[in-house]
Amino acid sequence: MAELTNVAYFTAKPGRSQDLGDELLQLVASSRREEGCLRYEIHQSKDVTDVWMVIEDWRHASDFKLHMSADYVQAFVEKVPDLCVEDVEICGYQQRSPQA
């Protein structure tokens, strides 16, 4: 069971949605191989195609902290101001319903 679920929202600058999506998708394989990563998914809004969402489950909050310090994540973070109209919004959640 995940100790931490994060949902991160990204809004691409006009004309940069495909670039943002490509960069986000490049994070998937490496993130999924990390210790403690239970889920790492990229979604694009069907209503506003410039809006992207990352859903990630981590066994422990400390695993997410290590993820954020990884070189490939830091390289992506440096690109965000060029790709997005605003800062990334990351919301952390804890599951309250029983496991299925």
C-alpha cells in the first residue's frame, strides 16, 4: 500500500504541449524502476490538451524525496519554466478507503 500518492498538474505554454508530453513520458521508465515506486502514470486532459497530469504512488514519502533528487528529475525540473505557463502544482494524498 502506498504511503503517499501525488498528483501533479502541468499546463503547457501555447504550442509546447507535445514537447511537455514528450518530456513527461521520458520520466516514466526510470521512475518506475526506482525503489518504492508503486505507480507512475502520465495523463493528458481530453478537454484542455495543454493540461497534463502525473499520478504517482510511493511506498514511503522518503522514496518520493529521493525520486525528486534524482539527476534525471532535476534535469526535467530545469526545463519546466520553458515548457509550462506556471509552476507545477503537486498535491499529496493518503488513501483512506480499504484496498480492493
